[in-house]
Amino acid sequence: MSGRLYGIGVGPGDPELMTLKAARILAAAPVVAYPAANDGPSLARAIAAAHIAPGAAEIAFRVPMRAGAPPLEVYDGAAAEIAAHLRAGRDVAVLCEGDPLFYGSFIYLHERLAAFPATIVPGVSALGACAAAAGRPLVMREGSLSVVPATLEDAVLADRLSHGEAAAIMKVGRHLPRIARLLERIGRAGDAVYVAHASRPDEQVLALDAAVAAGCTSYFAMVLVDGGGR
């Protein structure tokens, strides 16, 4: 019998925002895998560190933080290593910042390991954490919410943001000045707020123009745009 693959959402950064289910499963997992940047430790592992079982085998797959399509060779290699443990009957818990299926790196592994039984444990997403940090609702009453990546071309972004509904712009990073200019052009800059590192000690909540002036470039950032329901 093969092991079970677990996709574990560890939340946006504050270890106290991990779910009880995530902590329970992780404490029993003989193998733990997680994404890590090329030149630093894993944020996902740091969030979940208190719950990793002593002696658990660890698989760190290095994901370059760069624009464009995800580096598929990284996920191919990680999936092969994880599959070897699963075929040997060992459960593997894959940590994912935020929620595994909301822009999560786990999605790419889940696709490659579809032959194995899997359980996905949802986590507090960056979307909810940023709204909480900013103290503003995402949607109200009959409003709707668009979630769009900042990596889209200007024309596509303008089309999706021009309808007056609430929006969350993800993956801001170095795109912040461009996003600010676009929102100004379509008359929505005054509705926007910049949130970075939500729920973490270095959390930032800034007016959009202040964030641009400060040169903010964090990948772990989002711009929330109020909808007409406010």
C-alpha cells in the first residue's frame, strides 16, 4: 500500500494561524516537503517548524523567485523524490504557504502525483490575511471580488479592474509602480491599499502612493481595491 500525500496549508506567516488539523497531520508525518528560495530558508517550514516530528525526513525543493512560468523542472524533481517515499508506504506532508490551491506551489506537485491518494488541508490564505491586516472587507452585500495577478499585461489588467468591483491584485513585487500608474489612470488609485507580509512581524499596510514612494518591492504583497459596495 502506498503512502498518502498531504497538501498542508500553513497560513500566511503567523504560526498561530495554522489549523489544528494541519498541526495534527504534520506531527505524525514521517516525511515533510516544502518550497524554499534559492538563496535562503523556507518560509513555509519556518511557519510550521514547531509541529514537524523529530526525525522526520525533509525534502526542500528550491524554487527560483522569478517572473514568467514556474520552473517545471523543480517540480519534476521534487515529485520524483516524493513519489519514491509514497511508493515505499511513507506518508508525505507537503507544506504550502497560505492555502495549497490558491496560487499554491502544491498545485504543481498534486498534478504530478495524481496516482497517489491525497488529502488537502486548506489554510488561511494571503487574501484573508491582507484584508484582516488592512481592516477592510473584501466584499459586502451583493458585491463581487476579482483576484488578478500583477503579472498580466496592462490592457488585460485595466479591463478586469475597470468595472468598479472589489479586486485583489496578487504577486505585486516589482510591478507596484506600474500597478499604481494603471489604477491612477482608470480612477481607482484612491480606493487601493498596499499590504505586505500580512500577519508577520514585519507586516506593512500603506496607502498606495506611500508604498510607491517607499520603493516597496516585496513578492509577498497585495494591493486591495475597494468595490462600489463600500
